Amino acid sequence: MENNIVLTNVTKEFKVLNRHEGLKGSIQDLFSRDYKTVRAVDNVSMTISQGEIVGYLGPNGAGKSTTIKMMTGILKPTSGEILINGKTPWKDRNKFCENIGVVFGQRTQLWWALPLIESFKLLKDIYMIPDKDYEETLEFYKTIVDIDPLLHKPVRQMSLGQRTLSDILASFLHSPDVVFLDEPTIGLDVAMKSNIRNLISAINEKRNTTVILTTHDMGDVDALCRRIVIIDKGKMLYDNDIEHLKKVFGSYRTLSLRMSSKELNEGFVESMKKQFDPYGVGVSAEDHWLSLVVNEEKIKVIDVLSKVQESVQVKDMKIEEISTEEVIRKIYTEGI
């Protein structure tokens, strides 16, 4: 399989002013040369093959958006090399941008006052899409999602979900080799998230488009990505498939216990955290359920259950394999 994205020892540093407090400090900052260097991305290397859907994950401030901006040519690395389809993104940007698509968060590329079909026609002219290809793409879109009600609707009248869906359709319109999707399902309801995931998956399968997906929604990751890359504080922590990651955490189970709201109070949850902290058990509560993430190499699930039952009456219980979300959370907090 051909590699169409290659990052080699990529680093990005920013100079940030050391700001002072108060009015006097603000005036002082106007003339200050007191800068510090912040390394947003630190020596990141990866290779992505044509047709892969890769989840690029990390907590807020980890360096994800900075990496994406370098890969799309918006920023230039301080050091290292990036090649997308053999091209350097920040050089000859007009040619480079012909073969990529981008959706950044909730920033739209559509014309606000125009119906969606007019935005599509403008993008058709901008990217010089042949009439036949354009018509075939629209027909293909209609087989995946019901876009007919949206085509003649002004973008400003669309809901957030409809606008996000339309933006993603627009980003794939010119059949790019690579599409960058930054938090595509943020703030959307369950049905619209499902539509968008189905859309991305279907286009990837038909056109073999490479997709780089940044998201905090593990539902997106489970539905779309076989491979994930995790970054934190600018450094790469993990680059492999999800199943391998789950095997690393294979001894973990999630024990969920249902109890009365009277018993499941803040004081009880805190006491459970203290009791199980020596065993590395993660404790959280939601509605009437107490959730405990247990590493059975340190303590057995049955022993955790027994200890909880010494304090409260358990009405129901369930044991599950550790979820992708819990795995990612543990990597953020504990590493791998």
C-alpha cells in the first residue's frame, strides 16, 4: 500500500511573551522582550498509507491542531519534514490544496447566505471538477444520506448537524486524496453522529480516501478507526491499532454497580476512591451507577465487589471489558 503522508522528526516551537499582571504590567509588556519558547509538537514521526482512517487523539493542548495545521500547510515546522503525496504542504500551496479536504471544528467553508447547492457549484468551479464527476458525486451522496432537503436550503438556516454534514460533503466534493477532519461530530445528537460516521466510512471505502480524524468522541474512533495515534504535551505516546491497545489493557474490567441515590452520594464515592486507590482502581459515579475500572493483576473484580457490599446494598451489577474511552483516559493520565 502506497504511503501518502510521511512526517519525519517534526517539531514546532512558538515564542510566547511572559506577561505581567496589572495595568503597569500590561504597559511593560508593550516594550518587553521577555519571551519563552513553547514546544507544541516535539519530534513527531509517522507514516500513513493511502486509504487509512487514522484517529489522532490527545487531551486539550496536546499538539493535535498544531500538527494538523502543519500537515495542511497553514504552519511551517520549526524542524523536521512533512510530505503529503510527495509534496511539502507549505510550499506551492495552491497545487497542494487541490488534493486535500479540510473541516476545522465548527468553521464552515460554505457561503452563509446561499443555498447549499450554490456552494457546491462554486466549489465545483474553484476545483475545476468535470461536470460528469460532479453529477456522479452528488448521486453517490444521495445513496448515503438524504441531502435533497438540504440542497436548496440557505446555510444560515441549517442546524449545526446539517451544516456539519454539508461541510463534510463539501470537503470530499473534489475527490481529494487526503481529508482532515477536526472534531467533526462535536455538539451533535446521536442520529446525526451516526449519519456522519456512515458518510465518512462509505466515501473512504468507495474512493480510498485517507482520513485524519481528531476527536474527543470515542464513538467516532470505535466506528471509523482501526489505527490511532496518541499525542500528549507534543510527544507521541502511541501509534498502533486499537485492538493492540486493548490487549495491553487486557487485564482491565469495568465493574458497574447500581444502588440507591441516597447511598450513592459524594461522600461514599470519595471513600471508595480512597479505599481502592492502592489498587489503582478508577472510581466514578453517574445516575444510580458506581463505575469501577479494575486491573485484575492487582485486585480481582470479585474482591472489589465484596468490599463495596460491606458498605452498601447493590441492586444490580454488570461487568464489561474496558472501553476504548477508558483505555484512552488511562493513557492520558498514566501513560502506556
